[in-house]
Amino acid sequence: MKRKFFWNFLAISSLLVMNFTSLNAQNNDILDSISKDMNRFNSVATITKQNENYQPYIISVFKGTQLEKLGISNLKEALLLVPGIDITTDNFNNQTPIFRGSNSLAYGQTKIFIDDVLVNNLFFDAYSEYLGFPIEMIKRIEVVRGPGSKTNGVNAYAGSINIITYAEDFKDFESKDRFIFKYGSYDYRMGGFIKKFKTENLNATVDFYYQEDNKKLYAGPDGFSQGSMSIPGLYDNTGLSKTGDAPVWTKDYSLGLNLKYKDFSLKGRVLDHTQGSAYGINLALPQDKDRLKLPSSYLELGYDKTINDFYVDIKAGIKYDSFNSKSKLGADGEKFMDYYQYNLDGTIENVTFNNGIYGEHLAKQRTLYQSTYLTYTGLEQHIITTGYRLIREETVDMVSKLSNWDTGDALLVDYTETFPFFDKNAKRDIQIFSLQDEFQYNNSLSFIYGFNYEQTSYKNAGIEPRISMVYQHDSKNIFKGIYSRSHRNPSWQEMFTANNSARVGSTSIEPEKVDAFELAYIKKFSNESSLQANLFYLQNKNQIYNSATDPLYRNVLDTDIHGLELEYTGHITSSDKLYLNYSYVTGTSNIKDTRAHTNLSNVAHHLAKGYYIYDINDTLSIGGIAKYVSSKDRITGDRREKVPSYTTFDTTLNYKNYKNNYNVTLSIKNIFNEKVIYPSAPNTYTEDYEQEGRTVLLTIRKEF
């Protein structure tokens, strides 16, 4: 009934807007421009913000220079300004943005692109290692909410994030060389640069940054207190539980290269990301020096050319990413089942590890891909795009070393062959075919419709359609209606993890699927001032979940989610900038096999965010950010109190010296030291994951 209602609602809305009056003649020129760049919302039109509101997506765009004036330090802080986006974390401190309350227990719900290159890692299908990407390296952030954001061979289940670096260069919007230095709380230090080289036919950009901190956050009691490493009747380790500071420090360096020579391009990046072991792989509070490495590197070659009425876009690339952990997994004196003996002869013997359990785990993945897309503009009022994307994913190296299971000696033994933590032969092939038509019915009404068809070497997603309508009543009033279907393939952690008491993979799980219905109305007051209202309804099927008491990954939930988003951009005076948004989300989850219904868990029903920038004069400006996150219900069976709400305020002072072309920014974040909590899973850390309080950041930027 709900599906039928929304189909009818969308159809009726379409008929109503089709009968509105046509656009005024004086707007024809800009509407012609809008239709031409409809297929790329990250074009010059988006930079100038002329056509952003007319794109067939629910999109928010943030300029890097404006975020710098607000004291935003990195990508994570920027995403927290977007309507409907919250952040969650886990025992790895693998932080991930949650779009519109969509499965807060999974990764891969959204896709992230850097200069149009997909960079989600293969192990988690996440991108926590890129959330620290310095804002000074980012020219623009485009965030599309909803699964209809891509039809060119990439399925974005809940949305997509496109990071545009300063490699992008357009006439009148040329990027400059720059140098950046930052210092802040937790001994945070960052240094980096952007350098451009240009000739008649060659455009090259190199960016580099290094950053580190010494962050530790209060945590505990750890998961041992809840029996996470105990089995009744065999052994009890609850008395070994600890409370202390979790090592969540980070150390990153990244080198990026973008080359454009005539019709050929090369995009590459190496990111070496190392972080503390946070809350422990097995939920035991680790040592300060324990670490997790999540390196990422890619190289993509491209060729694009317009030939008469045809535009061809060919890409081929290779990407490497790894899960690489070296950590103390268990406390001194821990008792544990002798898995090695158990696997060989079926016996169960306990081993005491007097000096604790240690482990080194490596799973290195390689992704090869090739895509070809052809766009034809020879039909009047139509732009047709079709093509394919081929992907080969595989594990190329795996190492599993642990303390000796026979003797309890802390000295590491290589169990790569006899007791692997991951399937060393894991591989997956994916073929995606796409077809899309952009139909400009008239200057007021346009449609985009098409589909992706995907096959994999495991479970197929099948045909996934998308249709979007944009109606421009006039230059001040725009209406949108969108229906889209998409999916999320299980991550490799969910499919191929083995011999682990906290998580067990399964290759039989189905992809998560979503049908999304979205309506939007945009009221433009001026070129720099607008109000957007969005309604959405999401039908999520086969959501994947595991728990401390049931570590096997399974398709557990079907979830219906609906809500609204309000987003305002404008001014109070001619010398300021005001941005406000509010999001509301609610829904129910149906637990498979039991047919029990529950409220959305670990989801904030209300989010309110905003910022204000005031230019005191040409050289000095002040800014402020406010964020409110409401309380969150616990997962069914978790009897703890709700995750508490919180409100934070940031303030920033920015000085620009035009003579020497440098900026100095001083920001104070979470001014009132509000307690910010990310929820922990049941039977793990009972007091959740407390985040940093008040922090200070000094930034110096120099342009050449």
C-alpha cells in the first residue's frame, strides 16, 4: 500500500506541475544552459552556483574557501554541516557518515569520489581514512542525498560525496599554488602544499600533506566486562576488563597527481593512513602504540573526446587498499579456547595467555576496473548515454599471526595457512551496463530516466531504474520528483572474515536494496538566497547486521524510513553569509524471521545545523557554527538509556592579508565542552564512545 501510495503521489505531482505556466521568455538563455550541463552537476555552473538548484538530484554544495573561513579542518567536519548526515563509529574507530538514518550499523551506504574516482576501500566498503582529508586541499564538496545520484556504473545506496580538488581549473576560476600549516589540540600538526604546472596542452597538479596528532579519548569499561571474550562453562575473562584512554591518534600522508594532456588524463593518489587501535579489535582496550593501517592508492587513465554529436569517455584504473593491524588483542592472564586444537581434532582445550594475546593481520586487496560511456546529442531534446563498467576485485596478500595457541606464549606464530582470519582467495567480478536519456520536454520541464543492470560472481542486483523530473515554474520556483532503486553489495569483511569471535563472514548474504521516492521544492529569492524543502520515503530491504552475541553477518532487517529536510542559504546584510538546515527522520524496522517491528535504532530523529559568517571589513571576518543532534533509541534488547542529545557551538576569527596573500584562522570548536557521544553496540563498551570536547585550531594559508 505504501509503495502504491507514493507512486500515485509522484504521478499526481507530475501532472500538476506539467500544467503550470511556462517559464518567462527572458529566462530562456539560462534554461538552455541548464539543460546542456544537466548530466554533470560538478561543472562550471555549479562553481558559480547558477544551476545547482536545477539539477535532477537532492544536492548540497560547499566551497572550500568558505569552509576555511568557518574554521572547518577536514572532510568529516564539512559533512557534519550537510542536512540529514550524522556520524557513527565502531571499535576500530572506523567512522562513517549516516545519510537519512540508513543502516547505522553498516559501511558502504554511501560512495565517495575524489575528482570522480571512487575511493571506498574494499575491506569495509568505507572511507574513514579519507574523513581526515584537509579542507585546504578541497576546492568544492558536492553531496547528493538519495540512491539516484549515479547511473554511470556506480551504485550509491544512500548518497554520494564528490570531492573536487584544486586540480580542477576553469577559465576565470583558476586554482593557485598554496602552502598550508595547522596546529591544534591533541598536538595536531599538519603541513601541505598544492602546486600547478601549465603549458599550452598540459595541465598538471600535485598536492601533498602530512598530518598527525596524539589523541586519546576516555573509554571503558571495555567489552570484557560484558563477556565479549568469555564463554560460560569454559572460561571467564570479565575480571580482566579495563577502563582508560583509547588510542585514537592518527598519522597520515598523501600525495596526489592529476595530469591532463589534450584528450588524455591521469589521476593518481597515495594515502598512507595509520591510526591507533582505538577500542580494540576484540573489544579489549589496547596499548597506546597498537595501530591499524588503512592505506589507499589508485591510478586511473582516461580519454574523453567530442566527435560531432558523440562524446566518448573511456577510463581504466587500478586501486589498492589494505586492512593491516598490529595490536594486543587480549589482556594479561586471559583464558581462551585452543582454536588450533579444536579445528584439528574436535577437542576443546583452554589456554592461558599470561602475557596477553597479540596479533598481526593483513588483508591486501586490488581492484581493477574499466569503463566506456558514449553520449549522443544528435536527437533533438534528448541526450542519450550508454556504456558499461567492468570490475575485478581480489585479495592479493593475506597474513595471520597470533600468539601461540598451544602454549599461550606471546611470541607470534604464523597461522596464515592453518588459521587464517580472512579468505586469501577472495575475489569478485562485477559487470554493470547503464542506459540513460535526458529529455528536455520544453524550457520548463525536463526528465532523466535510465537504469543500471548489474551482475556479480555472487548475488546479482539486477535492473535498477531511476527517473527524475525537474519542473521550473519560473526562475524562482523549481519542483523535483525522483524515484530510484539501488543496492549495496556486501563488503569483504561481511563476506570473507573467518576464525574471529567478533565477526563471521558469509558469501550467501544478499545485497541490501532500497527504493527511494523524493519530492523537492526550491524557492529562489535571489542568485545567492534560496530555500529548499525535501520529502523522502525509503524502503530498505535485506539490511546486513551482526552483533556481539551473534557474530555471523546476515540479512536481518527491512526498514521503512521517511522524513523531510529544510535547507536555507542567504544573507542578513550585504556583508554576511547565513546557512541553516533542519532534518527529521523516522521509520520502523522489521526484524526478519520474527516479524517484530522496532523503531529506528542509533538514529537521531532531529538534526539542526547552521553557520554564520560576517565580514567585519576586507581583511577580518568572524564565523560561527551550531549543531544539534537529538537523542537516539537503542537497538532492540539493549536496555541502556537512550543515547543523549547534544548541542555544540564553534567560533572562528579569520584574517586575510591581501598584500602578502596569506590567511590566518583561529577557531575554537565545541566552545562549551559539550559531551558528544557516539553509540556503541550492545554488550561492548557500556558507556559508548565519547568524542573530543573543546579544541583549538590555528591555520596559516599562503597562496602564490
